[in-house]
Amino acid sequence: MVYTTYRWRPAELLKENPRWPVAVFVQSPLDRKAITTLEDLRELIEAKRGRELRLPGGPASYAAARVVIGKAIEQWRVPAESCISDASRKLEAAICDVVSEVTTPYSKLFETVKASLLAALSEALADCKRGTEKLLQQEQSPDLFTQNDHYLQDSFHKARRMVKRLLGLEVDFDELEPEKQTQLRQLLRESGLQLCADVTEPSQDDDAIWSLCMAHAYHKVAFKRFCDQLPREVDHTLLRPVVRKIKENIWNSLQDAIQAGNVHHFFLEDQRTLEKRKQLEDKVTRLSRGLRLLQGPDPREAELLRSKRLLQFHIRWNG
């Protein structure tokens, strides 16, 4: 049994029209602790065994399965924390982008509003982490629980048939000719057996097989449940609270300046903006002067200059 969670789909399956068959490559875990063998389970069951009868599915097998499930659930913590961090990082980037776009070019207003919203985000992130930790603690409860009994039992029986088949403890009809397969199935049904898959051979590993399949089936149920709960927790405690309180947080961040009658300082342009404005104004003046020189003198300006020169001539002549 291998503890693997958050598997990625093959890239080919993400296409609208994948080409079949699709090759799926499974990489073995690098950590030896992520693998539980039947031998490991046998040792664990013996360590948990008390004075109960040695029957498959007893208290010791249940306790061993609980240990295996607990180790698997602990593997969820890192991906869950990564999910929360990604959501927080994207929300922070969205806040900075929107606030920057709205408050440009007022840097003081930008810093004040951004700091207020990021403080609210930090508080919501802490709440989300506490909620996620609570979900993990619930899954680590000593009492295994689910109301999805049908899915649990179906997964258990499928896993047990698969393990029995791999260990050679189940009738393999594929080894028989089609005619003999039909005859054997018919004989089994006539003997009162409803499912031919129930024809299995007892073994010394029945305790470990039961524990392994029980852990596998319950992990599927619990993991599916957690995958539904975690996004809702992120949405309920991180995303929505921040968005819902944006207006309130901005208003509270401006209250001190409003009460002091000093709101105008939020809208003062910073030194860099002032210098940029001065550079642009100087550039416009230079370009306008150059454009007038290229276009030649204005007729009205030329007439005014001619009149001025005539007046100067008369003054000198009569002087």
C-alpha cells in the first residue's frame, strides 16, 4: 500500500479528444515510509493484539488499519497548506494590482489602503489555517466514521479481490479455456454461490489483507470528503471575508485622517510624480517652441513686429 495523494491527471487526458490508449506512468515513492507492506501490517497487528480471538477483522486488525490511515492522513497537511498559501498569494496580488490601479498616482493613499487590506488578509489567513487544522484533527479522530457505507464496502471488496488475485488466492478464470470457464461458473452457481469472486483460499495473511483493504477503502472515503471540505473552508474563511469587508476596512483606515481634517495629504503627489510632471511640462514647452519655428512666424505676430519697427523709425526720425 502506497500513501499517494493529490495525483495529477495525465496531460493527454486534459485534451478534448485524447488519443487512446493513454500511457500512464506511475513513479514509485522515494520515501520508504510511504510504503506499507503485508509484512509491516502483520507486525503491527501482532503489536496491537490482545486476548481476542485470531480471526480476520478483529480489534487488532482495526487498530492496525487505524495507524495506517493516520499516517496517510498526515500526508494531506503539506498539500493543504500549499493550497491555502496559493489562494492567499493570488488574493494578495489581486489586491495590490487593483489598489495600485485605482489610487495612482497617490502613493500615500496607495500605501494606506494596501496596508489595511493586507492586514485583513493576514487575519483571514490565520482563521483559514485554524479551520484547516480543525478539519485535519477531525479526520485524525480515533473513531473512523462515514455515512457513505455503500462506497466504503464497495471499495473494500474490490480492494480485497485485487489483493487476493495478486497473491494467487483467488480463482483466475482467465487461466481456463472459455468452455471450462462457463462450466465452472455454472457449477458454482448451482452450488449456491452468487458471486464467483468469493471463491478464495484462506491464508496466514488474512488479518493483514483485511486491515490493508479496510485502510484503503476508508482512505478513499475520507480523502474524497476532505477534498470537498478544504476548498469550502478556504472560500468561507479566507476569500469571502476579505472581499466582504473591503469597504469597511478602507473606511476604518481613513478614519484618523478624516477626524483630524487631514484627508488632503492622501492626495498629494509624491516627489517623483512632481518631478515627472515638471519634466513633461518643460518638454511640451520645448516642442511647442520648435514647432512654431518650423511653421514660420504667425501673420499677426509679423504685422505686430513690422508696426513696432515703424514706430521706432519715426521716433528716431522725429527725435
